[in-house]
Amino acid sequence: MRTLNVALDERAYPIHIAGGLLAQPALILPHLKTRRVAVITNDVVGPLYLANFVAGLEAQGLRVSQLVLPDGEAHKDWTTLNLIFDHLLSERCDRTTTLIALGGGVIGDMVGFAAATYQRGVPFIQVPTTLLSQVDSSVGGKTAINHPLGKNMIGAFYQPRLVLADTQSLNTLPDRELKAGLAEVIKYGLIRDLPFLDWLEANLDALLARDQDALAEAVERSCQNKAEVVVADETEQGERATLNLGHTFGHAIETGLGYGEWLHGEAVAAGTVMAADLSRRLGWLNDVDVARVRTVLERAGLPVVGPALGADRYLELMSHDKKVSDGTVRLVLLKGIGRAVVSAEATRDQMRASIEACCA
């Protein structure tokens, strides 16, 4: 088992990474306030893992309630969030009950937000079962739901007590979901870890083939990068924003098409190509750099051309981004491969040119 630590003083927590961790519920016990837990999952992950996971917890003497929510980004909203509150209240869960998020990024984000707000804060644990959630959304305490005008616009920073990443759960992940997760893995190489990008380019075939050693290495390296950034800038006042490479364009795709039409990682991949193109227009990347970005994403089976929403629609949606400050759109761009910055230097015309060049 590989273990990392997110060193946030009294709120520090471990990330355990290995195959078979879902069958090791004893790892959870040291992080509980009481022996009362609520496991929340969705109707895709639930049939695969919920029964055995709950049985393992009960065998440790825990009192477990369980809730199965509808799957998908389209359900990451107030209505579904209220189903969590309805369950917690009907089960008379109190402030010492620990919520356990069993699933991908949508479940993790919603359960984390519920934990941050139920009775003004209860503990929660992340048990991510997708590559995207294992390498990104389960780590760092960003929790949220979507709004019709923007993705992840309503939420809170709220750290988990533990992240338990079972890489064997990736064996049941659809190919499309695995590839979408690779977009967030590749992101770390592009923004801050050039040796990791070199490793990814050499090991993409093994990752796509679900080689367990390669997956564990990718998850660990990604989590290490994420943890370092979170510790330095927990509430995204500076460096943490660089983790959003491709996300401003990508969130516009998700919102503009309708949540769930494209997977988050797919939208981020196309958005990353737009960000690289815009970085080239600013003189920070050359054609070879942009081609490298496009090629690694293409090799991962990800889209590198955005949908034809129209440049005006993209720009309108991007104006709702959380990095907008005093009406100015701030974008995560690349001053070089492995070196991301948050910049407001791009003009509206330059953004429009990159959108038009990189969309169908």
C-alpha cells in the first residue's frame, strides 16, 4: 500500500493507494468519531461494491446506513443533494456520524458538500472508484454542486478525514471513463511535473491496458502533486488555481452542452488544447509544444476538438468562471510545458481566435 499525507496541520489526512482496499474496512476505523457511518453511492457503483463494502464495515462493529443516488453529472444539483439530507435526517444521523462517499467525482463532491453543511459540519471519508476521482476530485477538499449557469458554482472547501483509493475498482470502469480520468493525470505533467509527463508518454499504453502497477504509479504521482499544491494554497488564492488548466474552456463545454453530455475529463482535454493554443498566441509556447499537448491527449483517446457552441457562447459561459475577478477572465495558461500560470493577459479577440481554431 502506498500512503501519502496531506499535511494540513490538525486537519491532515492520509491517502491510501493500492488494489483491494475496499476489502480492508479496518483502515477506516481510526478516522471515525463514533461507530456510526452513512455510506452514500450511486446506482452504477452500488451494485458493484456497496453490499460487500457495507458488510465489511458491519463486521467491524459499525452501525451503517446506506443511500443510493442516481448516477451522473446531470444529478449533481440541489434536488439530489436534498436526498442526502433527507436520508441523514430520517436516520437521525448526528454530528458524530461519518459520511462515506463511495463512487466517482459527482458522489464525492456532493457528499463532501453535504458533510460541510449538515448540522454545520460532520466528518466524511472519500472512497473514490474512478480514475478521475482518485487522482483529483477526492483530494483537496473542494466540494460543490452545479448550477444551470455554471459548473461547481455552489460549494465549500471541506477536507475529508481519509482518502481510500482502491485501484482494482478501475477494472470495472468503462473505457470512456478511464480515458476521461487520464485528462486530469496528464494535467499534472503539463502544469508542474515535466518528468511525470515524460513518464506518461512512455506508459500510456500500459495505463490504457489497466496495468495495476502503472495505474498505482499514476495515482500516486498525481495525488502527490495535488497534495503539494493544496498544502501551499488550500482555498485557491494563488497556486491552486493552476490545477484548473483547461477547465475554464472545459466547464463552458459542459454547461453549454448540458451536464453529462461530455464527461468532465473529455471537456477538460478539449479545453486544454484551447489553453495551449492561446498560450502559443501569447508567445509562451511554440508549435512543437502545442503539438505535444494535442498528441498526448489524442493518444489517451480524448477529444482535442471542442464542440461548435459558437465563440460568443463560449465567452459568455466563461464569464461565469470562478476565476473571474472584477469582470476580468483569468485563465490558466502555459508559459512552457510543465509551467502553468494564472493570467489575465489574453485579450477577448485572442480567446475568440483560439476557440474558433480549436472547435468543430
